[in-house]
Amino acid sequence: MENVLSRLTGRQVVVDLGCGPGSFHYESYTCQIIGIDLTVSRRAPRAHVSFVQANSSQIPLASNSVDAVVSHHTLEHFGDFRTTLGEVNRILKDDGLIWIAIPNGYGFDDTLYRFVFSGGGHVNRFSRDHLVEEVHRLTRFRLIQEVDLFSSFIYLKKPTAEEYQFYPRTARFLFHIPDGTSTTGILVINAATRLIDKLFGSRVSQYGWGFVFAADSVSLTPLHRPYFNVCSNCGSGIPAIRLRDQGQLKQFCGVGFYRCPHCRKLNAFVAPPAGCD
């Protein structure tokens, strides 16, 4: 997503679709940001940010008025995602960009999430090819970049008392797990799934994919390679070489621990397989 947002100037507009409190770090970019969701903050955090309360299938913006659309882990939640893609096609300029991140609806991570959270609002189940085919069919934009996204199982962390009120009954047990046990369990599931992937060439620890769609004439800087190790607290992917160079990694026989450079949370580390960082 960084290579999409970083190319936008202060006069260009990006729509954060299904934004919540913000699906990316708004403060890191100078472009005009419009966050759209069914429930939005009444107060924008910065002058270049505004929020609009609306349904993704009826976006209240003019046709050909937007330079980029971000759907960051949200398309699986939209009941009528095909109409949403039609709306995205309508509001985007001809040289516009689309970033979509989705879970593999048939993978371990999404299956576990749906089990713990009674579906968790995931009303669509995508495969890679299904998503790409739908975007190609319903918009005038084509896939130009993609990257595998690995899970941090962030949804298994202990909720705050405020978050607990909104958890479904099936997930409320997470609040009652002692802190030490919760931390250890998340360390174990992150390490175990990645070790399985390294040993058997599987993708048990993969969350899904990130896609960039645009006109064929658009040129972007290359996407990074997949980040194999992802923070279980803030969700940041961390390249292994960065952890090694900064001396933050304590490793033994390919398995170790590191503290996230962004939030300082302790995480399990597994040396990435070929093709990943």
C-alpha cells in the first residue's frame, strides 16, 4: 500500500473505504484523505482528513473525482461487494489506483478467525483468482502488483474492557485468559504455523493477499517481498534483515524472539523461507 499512497500529492484524493478509525497511518501522507464507513468519527484528526458516513455500495462522491481507493481488510465485510466495486470504478479517475487487501477465505487464518468470532463479519469468502476476476469484470482496472500477506493472529490478543463489550460470546474467553498465558499462546501459534510452512512448503501462516489494480499505463515502484514475521500487537511486517542489522533479534536454530520496532511488543521470530523477507 505504501507505494500507492506515497506517490499522491497534497492535491490528490484517496478514499479509505470501510475506514474505521483509519486503516493506515493518515499522518504519514500529505494527500487529501476521505474516510468512509457506516459509523465514523465526528472529528477529523488533521486538516487533510475528512470522514463521510455512507454505505460502500452508495459512495456520495462525484464520478472521476478520486485518485486512489484503499480497501484494507474490508471487502470481505461488504454485503454487496460487487456493487461496491462498481462504485469504486465510477469515482476513480482513469489513471487511478486501487489497493485491496483480503484474507484467503479458504486458509487456516480466516477459518480460525471465523470460528472464534462467530464469523466476525466476514460475509464474503475470497480466493486469489476469484477476487482478481471480479475486479477485472466490474472495473476498468487491471492487476499490476500483488504480495502475499502473513498473519500475526492479532485478533487473538486479550481485548480491553471496552473492546470486550463488543465481542461475540464465542470470543469473550480471550478476555479471561491471564496475560502471561495469552502472550505465550500467541507466540506459540505464530512460531508453530511458520515452522510448519518452512518444513512442508505450506502457507498455514498466510493471511491473504494485497493487490494493486490500475490502468496498464501506470508505473509504480515495486512492492516489497512478503514479510514473513508480523507483529501480533500492531500488525507491522518486519524484514528479517532489518531486525538482524539493528541487533533486535535473539535467535537459535532458526527460531527466536524480537521486539517490534514500532510498538515494542515481544514477538516470535522464524527465519523466512525463500521468496520472503
